[in-house]
Amino acid sequence: MHEEIAEDWTAYAAESVLLDGFHALKHALRFGARVPVAVARDPQAALALAGELAPDLTGALDALLRPVSEAALRELVPRPHPTGVAALALRATAPDPPATPDRTAPLVVLDHPRNLGNVGAVVRLAAGCGAAGVLTTGTADPWHPAAVRASAGLHFATAVARREAATLPAGPLYAFDPEGADLRSFTLPGNAMLAFGSERHGLSDALRDRADHLVSLPMRPQVSSFNLATSVAMALYHWMASPEARSAPPGRRSG
């Protein structure tokens, strides 16, 4: 059995993303990911967790999960999740970022992010707030296992991709910068792109030049900055509180 699982894992690994833990697998399944292989150190414990947290998925998980030993799990995943669950999901089953400016929810743009945990946290925010997706510039892979782990598998609930600044989709770009005008003076349109630089280096020149508006978050004097995910949360909440967003139907408003 172990050899068969290892062969299946190897066969799908190149075209898949690692779902590290029960919650990542749960969210991926809920949002339509195709999961060709999933394993559990203790399938019955995983099913009990599903009965408590995801009863809608108990049948699917019962059919999908294959038992592995602790040693075998560590061969597949170097640092297994405490839930003892791991899976592979085909990345091609994730949503594509909207290519046209007629979307009705903002895209979040992370400019040269460096912390993959922050990237995953932002994806989780975007999914929860109904944003159209998360785009990153720079070299960091937004689908890195560390980012997917931090998002709890919610990469499949919203669009996530890497782009160059010059190839961002059409639509007004609101770039967050300490020199910008107070966010509270803006009404963010549904087709906006909300761009955030890294906490240490801020926005790149390419994103600043591309911006239609420079925007700042209200902050107490002598406080240096907010955490990246906190900044994104404030901006998305500001959009969600607008009359336009409140009148839209619930769910992912991608246009």
C-alpha cells in the first residue's frame, strides 16, 4: 500500500499543490479542487474531525483518505501537519484571475512580497471578503506550500497568480503608501486593484508609476506601519462597507 501511495503521489506532484493538513484539504474540496490523492495518519480521527467541523464532506473524505504510517507520511511531507492529513490538489482546478475590468470586487496586488505566511494570510482574507483574487509581483511563488498552508487551502476559493507590474489587468490601481491621501476620503470601486508593498521596502517604482491613486491608511503618529495582512484587511473592509459592496449578492464577486 505504501509503495502504491508513493507512486501516486510522485505521479501527481509536479502538477499539484500540497494541501498540508485537514483544514487545507477541507477548503480545497469545498471550493472545487480536484484532489487525486489524500492520506491520513489516522483516517478515523480525520473523519471524526470532519463530523465536527465539516459534516458536508464526511462522505467525500471517507472515500478519499488513504491510511499511512507516521514514517510514510514524513516521506511525503517533511513537516506533517498536527492533524496528520496531507493531499495533493491539481493547481489547474483553481480559478483564474479576471482578465477584464468589469469585475465587481477588487483584486489585491502584493508587490514583491517576501513572507510566504503573509501571502497566505492575505489569500485567506481575500477569500473571506469576497475579493476577486490576489496577484503578486516579484519572485516569491504565491502557491508555495508555506503560503497554501497559511491560507488553509483557500487558494481554491479565490484567484491567485503571479504577474509583472506591466501585465496587471485593466482597472484603477489604488497603491497604498504613507504619502497617499487618507483611505477614508475614497470610495473604492468594485473593479479596483489594491496594491501593497512589502513592510520593509514599500512599493516598487513600477507600481507607484502605474498607480492611479496613492492611498494611505489612518494610523497613530509615531507608529511605523501595520502588518501587511492587517493593511489588506483594513482596505477590504473599507470596500465591503461601501453601499456598492453591501448591495452585491453574497459570495465571491469576481465579475
